[in-house]
Amino acid sequence: MDYEAFEQAQNSFQAPLVDQYDRAFKQFSNQELVRVFHEMIMKQGVNCLLELGAHRAATSKRFVKAKQGRKAVAIEANPFNFNKFAPTAKDAGVMYAHYALTDKTGPLNLVLSDSDQDRKRGHTKTSNSILQNKDFGRTMNIEVPGITLDDLEQESAFKAYVPSLEDERTALWIDVEGALSQLLRGASASLPKCLFAMAEVERVERFVGQKTAEHVAAQFAELGFFPFLRDSEYMPTQHNIIFVNGALIQPEELTALKDTFINNIKEFRPET
């Protein structure tokens, strides 16, 4: 599917509502896309979730709590977040690991916002990245373990928890703060084994050297994924897209979900 055509189609019914209702609609569109993501999990029999850029691992914890026997792997690059949230994630049955997902396995720098407020909060800001955030003032670099998704799949602790992605029905939740292109470059073997992914993308360069939505959509396409639906959460700069593996899920399987999403979007009216 041509990405430009996909964006035009989504804009045709979302842009007028962004213009009319702004933040209220943007939040609603995100809620609707998240609802579709979780409905796809149920309809496709997903039993394994990879949450990449996990922070609190909220999506992973919700996933394993909803049905017995599910597996969730949550990956977090920020060691301050990892140390803070690891106990509750592990108590919930989630494999919570400290890595930065990238295109080459090995140590790399995480760029942390280092304002006085960040220091008081313990450097747990969600917009820290392996790329320089253009909105940050004072920063500091901290070395963290980098790993490709392909290498993560072969890592011993991962394999003990998920012996083979080929034997699972896997979905992904990806929020890696501008580093999606790097993640995809390191996922050529593992990602095609997965059913679908919800990914945060940027329409403008918010991080130094990042690739924006059209580029990462092309990378997804090279791995066999097509864009299915998107929200308008932080338009015009940022939004989320569900990408679907066309080799594992046919578009006609998703028709009812798509129609319901579009109808719900078009019927949105803010609460008064």
C-alpha cells in the first residue's frame, strides 16, 4: 500500500475533526486506535507481546493480566526507569529487560534531559532517547547496552522465556522516541515473524538524525508490513500507526475493524 495514499485516506476523515475539536478529538482518536490494537490481539489470538520502549510496561502488564498463559517482553533503555519499574513488571509476569533497541548490538549513549526538574524526578522523563531531542536544554549522556531485535530474539534470557517467535502469535507496541528507523534496521529476521505492530512515528524531525514517517513506513513495507490505521494524537508533528504483516494477515480480515474505527471517528462529538 502506498503510504502517501494511506495518509490521504486517513486525513480525509480525521483532519476536519482535528481542525474542529483539536485536543479533545486527538485524544479520542488515540483511544480508538488503542482499542483497535487490543481488539486485534483478541481476534488474531495473540499470545506474545513485545513492548519496545516500555517505560512502566503498562501495555505488557495489561496484556498478561487479561488472559492466562500469555507472554510479554518489555524493553526499556533508560536505567532509571528500569530500576524504578522492574519490580512491578516482573511481579506481573512480564519479562522486563534493560536494552536500547537499535541497528547494531553493543554499548551506546542514551541522551538524557538533565534539567534541575529532571534531577529532582530522577531522570525518568519519557522522551529521553538514543538520539538528541531537539527540545532538550541541558543534557547528559549515559552508556547503556544496545541490541538489535534480531539479537534480542537469540539472547539467552529471551529464549528461555520465548523459545521461538515462529511458534508464537506476536504483536508489538513500539515507542522508541525517534529511533524507530534504527530498530527496524536491526529487525529484518525477527519482525516478519510478527503479526502487527503499533508504532509511534514523527512527521517532522524532533530528534537529531531521525527518520520521519514516510521513511519508516517504507522500511516496514520492505519487511512485508502495510499501514492499516492511524490516529491524530499529536498532529501535525507525531501520531501512531498500526502496521500489519501482509504475509500473515490479509486486509479483508480487518474490514470490520476498519469500518468500526472510521464510523466511531466520524461520529465523535466532545462531551459537553
